[in-house]
Amino acid sequence: MTPVELSRSVLCAVRRAVDEGELAVAVPERALVTVPGPGGCGDYATNIALQLARPAGQPALRVAEILRSHLAGADGVADVVVTGPGFLNIRLGGTASVALVEEILRRGGRYGYANGPSADFVPLSSPREVRAVVVTDAVARILRSQGAAVRTHCEAELPQEWVDILGVRVDTAGGRSSRPGGSSRSGESNTVGLPGDDAGPRATRHQAVPPHLPHYAVRPVPAPLDPLFLGRDAARWALLHPAEHDRPRVTDEHLVQRESNPLFRVRYAYARTRALSRNAADLGFSAEPGPVEPFTGQFTDRRTSQSPAPLTPHALQTVLADHPRVLAQAAAHRAPDRLARHLVAVADAVLPLPAVVLPRGAEKPSAAHRARLALAEAAGAVLAGGLTLLGIDAPEHL
């Protein structure tokens, strides 16, 4: 169950309480579902009871108890606990985590994408500054993944080396189209999203667009120096990982293959998931989604020669389920840094998993190994899809 699906379940619980006369409120359009805060428990939490307490004319704790009784029986919900002033803490059932992995494996790198085009048209503009252009390129990719039609513009022509090395492209530069066969007629745009962008639904060629819609100006803190010496992947990460109001660090630290380098952790985690699939195939078994129980046995990470924290699949399942929300928020706030930081969280949650996926010694592959492999492959799909939206390569070998 994803946060979006759980949000719908919460709203259904509110609607049932209203229908049965327990609450006299208007059912809100949305219910915010987040990771539990301090003092919370379970997989997710919502403050919907506190939100409805005043219009309902009842204490928040009473509203929470009413909603708990309706939500506890929802599909995929194992338990609901009320904490604090009226927070509903929700623990998902095992079938919910299995369904999550199944959905990710079915959608692959497009997990979290919109199901189809939306009515949104977003014109983006940027100055001729390398970080602004890279951020614009990434924001356009993320917006397209959410179904929006996007048109990008730069105030002046891009240097060819930015195009060649950083892989950035814009629809128009200066006063004309920057792409072959481009149309500069008012109210008309070229194909939004080129073949190979893999960034979601695209507008059709010559789709009519509002001619006077104001551009969203992308103006992050400029890069302190030319990042081209880092190469495409490290340069883009250096410019995209910090929030737009933060000064980026353009140094060779982004090239170092150490745990201190977030880009390395993300790409290494993805490469490990791909290696697990290859090794499992050599052993004659493949991924099969199923319940993944916590693993508390002793094992050693070959890369660090240290024992990672015990495998608790809940942490990884939570960040995977949160991926659609992160993509939607990154699109809404024009903030690719949110996606970059989310990928680091996914990579860190993956860390204990590879050591327990494959059978050890004379052990035979079991349903537990197949379920762990499926979870690893789901994490790999999220990492690869997220890196693609940032315009960064996801290597299968590292």
C-alpha cells in the first residue's frame, strides 16, 4: 500500500464516520499521511483527527478513536494506535508490503509516474548559468514524469560543451527554438520530451499551449566554478543534490568511491541489487514477492568488513512506498534536490539487505530468499528510475 492509497483509506474512514452520524464534518479532499514522528509507531501516521476536531466540535482524541475503529478494518491495515494529542499511527499488514513490491516490479523505473498526461502546462526559463540550466533540465524531467507538458527556455544559446558533457537541452534559447525543426510560432510547441528522455507522458507535437502563460524562473544559487571537469554524472549530482538556496560544492569529492560520497552510495546500492539478481540466477532462483521478516543473524558487509544493522524491512518498504509522494512534491516545488535526498535514503535503507538475500553455505534457496531478492529488485528499480530523472547513469557494475 502506497501513501496515496493509505490516504484514500483514511478518507474512506472519515466518510463512514460521517455517514453513520458519528462525525458532523465535511469530508476533506485529502488526508496527509507521513512517517511517524517522535513518540509515534507503526508505518505511517496522520493528523486527520486534529484537523477535524474543531469542525466536529469534539476533542481530537475522541475523533481519533472514532476514526481508528473505522480504519482498523481497512484492507492492508494491520493495526491503528492513537498517540499524543490525537495522531493515528498505522501499521500495515504483510499483504500490503507484498503488494507494494509487486507494483514496483510491474512498473519498474516508472514507479511513481503519473498514469497519463495531466492538464498542466509548465513553461520553465533560466539564465545562461550552468546550475540553472541543469536544474531546469531535471525539473522538466520530473514534471513530465507527473504528466505535465513542459517547455524550457534559456535566455541565451547553451554552450555546446554543456550539451555534450552535461546532457542538458532546452526547447528554446534566446528568441528561437534550439532544436532541429523547432517551431517558434506563438501558442505552439515542439514535442515536449525527446525520445530517450524516459521522463513520463509527453505532449504531442504542435500541441496548443497558452501563449501568454508566465514562465517559472529557475534561479538557484549559481555554481562557484565550472563543473565540467567532474563529468556528466558527478557534475549533475553536485548541482542538483543541494537545495536551490544552498551553494553547491563543486569538488572532486563527488568522484570518490567512499561512503562519505552520497552519489557513490546511491549508485553502489543500485549496482549491488543488480549483482544480487545475477548471482541468484546463477544459483537457479529468481525474485518472488512475499513477506520479508526481520533478520537478526550475524553477517558481515564485504565492502566495509563491518556488521551492518540487522535487516528491518519496514524501513526500506517505507521509503519505497514514499517514492510517488516524493516525485509529486519534487514536481510541485520544482525541487530535484528532494528526489536526490530521497535516493540517498533509499540507498541507506538497502545497505543491510544484500548480505541476507543469497543462501549461505549449504543453504538452499527458500521463499524468504526469493522475497528478499524481490525487495532488493524493487529498491533497484526506484534507484534507477530516480537517477534517470536526475539525468544520471545507473551503472549495473561499479
